[in-house]
Amino acid sequence: MSHRRRLSMSTPSRAGSLKDPEIANLFFKEDPEKLFTDLREIGHGSFGAVYFVSAIRVQRYSVPLPSQKWQDIIKEVRFLQRIQHPNSIQYKGCYLREHTAWLVMEYCLGSASDLLEVHKKPLQEIEIAAITHGALQGLAYLHSHNMIHRDIKAGNILLTEPGQVKLADFGSASIASPANSFVGTPYWMAPEVILAMDEGQYDGKVDVWSLGITCIELAERKPPLFNMNAMSALYHIAQNESPALQSTEWTDYFRNFVDSCLQKLPQDRPNSEELLKHAFVQRERPESVLVDLIQRTKDAVRELDNLQYRKMKKILFQEATNGPVVEVPDEEEPEHGAGRTGTVSSVGSNQSIPSMSISASSQSSSVNSLPDATAADERTELELMEGDHTVMSNSSVIHLKHLPAWFLLSVSQQDEENYQDNPDPQSQPSEPQSPPAQAPRPKAHYRNREHFATIRTASLVTRQMQEHEQDSELREQMSGYKRMRRQHQKQLMALENKLKAEMDEHRLRLDKELETQRNSFAVELEKLVKKHQAAMEKDIKQFANDEKKFQQHIQAQQKKELSSFQESQKREYKLRKEQLKEELSENQSTPKKEKQEWLSKQKENIQHFQAEEGANLLRRQRQYLDLECRCFKRRILIARHNVEQDLLREELNKRQTQKDLEHAMLLRHHESMQELEFRQLNSVQRMRADLIRVQHQTELTNQMEYNKRRERELRRKHVMEVRQQPKSLKSKELQIKKQFQDTCKIQTRQYKALRNHLLESTPKADHKAVLKRLKEEQTRKLAILAEQYDHSINDMLSTQALRLDEAQEAECQVLRMQLQQELELLNAYQSKIKMQTDAQHDRERKELEQRVSLRRALLEQKIEEEMQTLQNERSERIRSLLERQAREEEAFDSESMRLGFSSRQTCPLPSSDSHVCHT
């Protein structure tokens, strides 16, 4: 046996294509039509149908599947492949056949909501604790792997025959946590899911909220606000206080557990791991509590189906023997009609009819079978199955003209071993071409029913399929609302991603512009430094040339002076020599030899004197040359220092100018970023406001359509009551007529008795008068009785009409008040959302202003720090240069002192020779 869902789809052309090996490996390649037959629908949901099969055979039809649903199929299959836990339903495999996906799961007896449906009363606290404990273990596993179920409710908590609790229906699950999609079933949704698009993301604690609502559902047979329109319930959950258990019979452990789960703020709500330690689920309880509950439920289901079976047999027997079927009142099955209310697993006929996801989507796990019947009974039932596309599921007829496109099959324990030998998970699926449409009538339906254990009644399955067909408008409205919310979220995310890309591109462009400017400045500064180096080298060469020229100039002057001095000495020597000769010629007494000796001696003296004077001149010239060269070198040193100072000043000024330009660009970039950020924020807020306006308009339109539908249904009901009134009045008129007929018969008998008595006691001569008097009396009493009859009829007619009008008017008044309250609730919710949105927008603007202000302050601080750093660097370089130059001058002066020059001599006032110092 297997349990399977089927979904029609078209071949995907973009994301998730079957040509992708990763996607193709998600599906088996076997043909499920050859593996499965004997289709039995056991549940119906908004996304597909659920069938119990021993094998299944379907026919084809073509309905293209939107890309979004194909992505949902891939997501669910991937999710199911990732989870392996005793408290999660076991995944068997998925087949692709033409336009149909066949998802095979293990078979479970039914859901927790089926228990409520069968027993018509809340579960016991220990039973709720056992179910909650198993569900919590499954949730803890999901949350530990950063997964979120997002659709926890009694209908999605399944039970196996050994009493194992299983989480099911992962079509709404999220593989990533946190998430921000509007997903789930309205009455069980956490506030942060409802406000997901408006207030951001949520995590696994949304499942904790849904579990708390499920506890109330199991304790009170329905979740809070279930008598309210599903859309109105969303608004109520989002803005009102958390619900709580109503009855006082529950223990404080249970109350505290529910209150903990239903904390309005997620940060105050415990997670699943913490709840596993709660006293409510940790208290001792019998191990067989769920097994006993399941057995009692199976017995009750069997008894209910037996009642239906006997009722159908009686109808068939009467039809076969007496012709038309006489209506038989159902006294054996109270509260089991299709119109009963108060159920959680499906929407009753007098409910406000919420989204179909509340009913059919949560009831997809089991079906029921009839007990063994006689061969004649089987023949009779098989004859009923000969009609067009109908099968007998227990005592109810299921029409299979339009099978849903998504099958979920459960594999029972008997067939699991055989099943596992067949699938090949690595095989490639066949390319979809045309989808199946319907299944043939199962012929092995009754042969295999002894293997089909369940806790769901046949009437529940039948009613669920009928409601699925009838509630398509409501289901489509809620689906459309969810699609709209998801679409709005996608649009907002797309805009945010687009703006983020625009911001990144703009920031990259500004960074590139700044980097280009910095590189340009670095190149300019490098060129300036090289220019300064070249100029300095040129000046050093020029200084060396000037020094050489200056030295040559002095040496030339000194050489000229020396030549003149030597010429003067020669003339003086010659003149002195002549004078000495004259003196000797005048002195005739001195011997010639003595004269010659004296003349030679005088010549030597003159030559010695002239040599000393020449040496003194050379010494003075050398001293003068050294002094002048030393002074010239000092002037060159000062000039070089001045050049270095000028070049350093030029470089520092250039750096200052570049830094000013860079800071100006940074300020322009800041203004540009600020303008873009505010423009983008306005765009996001404008889109968010537009989307919220569209959402509110859609909500209002849906509410008005819902109001019109409720009024239309009430009018239809009143019209039916008015149409049914003549039958009721006729029945009451016949009843009154019968009463008066009985009264007339009594009076007639009394009249006859009185006449006989009077005739016996009255003389015969007076008989005629007595008879006449009695006749008149009888006529008068019958006339009074006839008048009373007419009055009773008229009074009954007027009273019934008045009662009907009053009842209908009261119903209309109650409905108007209820719809008005729901409309006011919607308006209050929308006003709150608008106020929250405005507050969020103000908060975002203030936060952006604060960020911009902080960024501007940091930028100004950075500019100030850079300017201070630059100023410090400027001062440091100037100080370093001056210190180095001072050291050089000091070293030069020390060298001059060592050479015998005083500072006064080497630092004379500027002379005419200073023009050689190039500045």
C-alpha cells in the first residue's frame, strides 16, 4: 500500500530545469502508472489530493503548471530528502511521469484533528501532552538544522499505528532560518509571520506559536478565532493579545505551557529545545496513552462506518423492494451529518468558511473501509460502481471526473519492503509531455480493505472533497492574498537588491574617482620631488662651478699682484744695485776686492729682503684666498639651505593643496552618497507604502466580497426558508384541522349521547321541539368551532410569518453586526499597519540621518586629523631641515675655527660677490 500526492506541471524552461543533473536526481525514472493502481482518495488539500493505493493507474490531461509551483515541488522534495527523524514523516521517493509528480510517503493512520472529528470532544491532557511531546521532538530536530515548518496544526501532526507522532506537510517549510515569507494557515500563524513583510524576519519560534495554538485546538476542538473569517483572524492575531485556554479544568502545567508558546514577542517565547524540558511534557504518563487513544478511535470509526453501511443497505433494500426511497430519519448517528459545525479539520456549512488550507490541506493522511459484508452486499455495491467515473469509498460515492494533479501516497508496513526494491533514485526522469486526468474504478477495493487501518471516517473524506470543490472561491482568495504578499515581498527585495547594486556601483565609482585623484596627486608629487632633486643637483653643480670660478678669479688677481710685485722688486733691486755701485765708485780708498765682497754682501741682503717680502706676499695671498674661499663656501651653504627651504616649502604647499582637493572631493562624495541614500530610502518607502496601499485595498476588497458572499448566502438561506414555509404551514394546518376534526367528532358523539338521553326522558310529543333545539345548539357550537378554526389558522399563519420575519431579521442584524465588527477590525488593523509603517519610515529616516551625520562627523574628524597630521609632518620636516642645516653650519664654522678663521671673518656682511649664490 502507498500514500501519494500528484501534481500537474509543465516542463520548466529556466530555473530548476530537468536538464540540470541535480534536479533530475531528485526523481525516480520508473513509470508510476505501472507500479500503482487501486486509487483511493483519503484527503484533499489546497495544493493537491492524497490517495491510499496498493497500485495506481491514471489517465492523462494537460494543464500547464506555473513555474512557481514547479519550484515549490523541487523545494519540498529537497526538504524531504534532508530530514531523517522518527518524528517526521518518512520520505519514500518521488516520480516524474509526463506532467505529473508522484510523491510517495509512509502511511499514517490519520492526524490529531481526525481524533477530534471522530470523538466530538477535546482530548485528555495526557493525550495532548504525548502528542505535543512528539511534535516538539520533531520541531527541535528541524530547528537544530535551521529549518522552519511554518504550518504546524493538528491536521499536520500524524499518528502511526504504534502511536508514533509524525510531522507532515512540508510544502510550506523553509530550509533557511531566519525567513520572511507570508506562509502558513491563517488561524495558526504567528504574529511575526503575518507582519513578515512589514517588520522583517522570523525564525523557528513561529512553529512554537503554532504549536501553542494547536494545543488550544486539541483542548477546545478548534483554534481561537475559528468562527471568524480567515482574513479577519489574521488582522486579529496581528494586533490583539495572545489567546489562552478558556476552561478552568486544565492543570497549571498545561496553562503555563500554552502561555509560554503564545508569548506575543518572539524574544520572550522559548524555543523548542527549552520547551522539551517543560514539566507539561516531562510529567509521567502511561506509555500506551496514544496506542489506547488510536485503538478507541479506530473502534469508533468502525462503528460509525457500520452505521452508515447499515443505513445505505436499508435505503438500497427499500429502493429495490418498494420503488422510491422513503426518507429515513437518522437517529443512530447524531452529530454526523455533513452540516455539523465546530470541527477543526474542515469547515462546516455554517462556518465563515476560511481558507481551504485550514481544512483539506491538513487532512491528507488516511481513509476508512467498510467491514466485511456478504457477497450479495458486495454485488450491490459493485453495481453502484458501474456508473461513469465513480467509486464507492465505504458508504460514500466519490466522483473522479477531475482528479487533482498532486498525489501524496502513503506506503503501509505490509508493502514497504516490496516497494523499496523498485525505486532507482539515480535514474533520469522522462521528459513531461501530457498529464494524467483520472483513475479507473478500483476493482481490488474490497479485497484489500482488511489491511487498511485508519482513524478517519468515510463521511469525513467525502465531506472534505465536497468542501474542496465548494470552497474554491475562498481558497483562491486566500491563495491570491498569499501570492500577492509574496509578490510584494519579491518586488521589495528586487528593488532593495537593485538599489544595493546601484549603491555599490556608485560607491565603486566614487572610490575609483578618489583613487584616480590620489594616484594623480602621487604622480604630480613624485614629479615635483624629481624636479626638486634635479634642480638641487643643478644648483650644487652651479655652486661648485661658481666656487671654482671665484677661486680662479682670486688666484688670477693674486698672480697679477705677484707679477707686479716681482717686477717692482726687480726694478728696486736694479736701482739699489746702481746706487751701491755709485757709492763704491765714490770711495776710491777701499780695495777693489773688498768692494767686490761688500757689494756681493749688499746684493745678498737685498735679495734676502726681497725674498722675505715675496714670501710674505705669497703667505698673505694664500691666507686671503683661503679666507675668501671659506666665506664663499659659507655663502654657498646658506644659499643651498635657502634653496632647500624653498623646495621643501613648495613641496609642502603642494601636499597641502592636494590634501585640500582630496578633502573637498571626500565632502562631495559624502554629499553624493547622502543624496543617493535618501533618494533610495524614499524609493523603498514609496514602494512599501504603495504595496501596503495595494495590500490594504485587496484586503478591503476581499472583506467586501466576503461580506457580500455572506449576505448572499443568508439571503439564499432565507429564500429557502420562505420556500419551505408553505410545506411547514400546510403541515401545521393539517395538524390544526385534525385537532378540530377530533373536536367535531367528540362534539358529535356528545350530541348523539345527549339526544338519546333527552329523547328517552322526554315525552314523545316534545321530541320534535327537543330535536330542533338540540339541532340549533349543535349548529351554533359548530359555527363557533368553525370560527375558532379559522381564527387558529389565521393566527398560526400570521404567527409563523411573523416569527420567520423576526428570525430572519435577527439573523440579518447579527450578520450585519458581525460583518461590521470584522470590517472595523480590518480598518483598525490597517490603521495600525499604516501607523507602524509610518513609524518605521520615520525611524529609518532618523537612523539614516544619524548614520549620515555620524559619517559626516567621522569624515570631518578624519579631515581634521589628516590636516593635523599634515601640519605636524610639515613642522617636523621644516624642523628637521633647519636642524640639519644648523648642524651643517655649525660643522662648517667648527671646521673654519679649526682652520684658524673666526666666525666674524667667515660671516662678513654681504658683498658684491654674493651674486654668485644662486637662489
